[in-house]
Amino acid sequence: MNRINWSNLPPDPDGMSMKDLGRAYKQLYSQLEEAKRQKRAIASVSKANRRELIESRQEAKTAKGRLVTLSRKQKAKEEAAKAGYWSGGAAICVALFYEFCKASNGWIGGPKYQSLWQHEAMISTLTFLTTSVFAWVYKAAHPDSK
């Protein structure tokens, strides 16, 4: 009778005694149980990893959404600041025009139109028109802005 290598069982059980077959069966059964346990552990880890992957994808998606929102807010803030600068520039131009007219006492149309030019409605209209011109110039110079 041949010696049995228990760490590497033969593929054919012919020539094995019932005692050896029982021992081989117990060994193979314990190996099967160990393989099943490892499979469950791997499946559990895979499931946890899958959950982590889904969570990290969701977090990345949320973070990207926040980044887009922040960048949109930042863009809107920058556009508002630029609009403020251009509007301020228009108001300064109107103020300089009025100061120039006061200093030179040279109103458009002559001194008889001074009260017209100094009326609040005329100042507001002139400021609005100057701001509109500045906005038109800004849009022409920056076509990518809204």
C-alpha cells in the first residue's frame, strides 16, 4: 500500500482504505468549509467596498455640484463687481461732466438751459444713458460675458 500525501490528495481514491477515505473526506470537507468562509468574507468585503465606492461616487457628485454652484456664484459675484465698476465709471463721467460745466459756466445750449441740466430728472437720465453706453462697450469688449 502506498503512503498517502495528505497535503496533496490523489485524484483517484482507488486503493485507499475506508479509514483513509474517511480521513480524506473530513480533510476535504474542512477545506470546503474554509473555502466557503473565505468566499463569504470576500463577498462581505466586496460588498463593503462596493458601498464605499457608491458613497464616494455620490460624495464626488455632490462635491462637483457644490463646486459648480460655487463657481457659478463666484462668476455671478465677479460679474456683479464688474458691473458695479462700469456703472461707477459711468456715474463718475457724469459727475465730471457736471463739474466741468459748473466750472466753465458753459452749459449745453447756453446759460438759459442751466436749470434744465441741473434738474434731477436730467441728471438721472444722463446717468442711465451713460451707464447703458458703458454696458454696451463692456459687452462689445467682453463677448463671453452675459
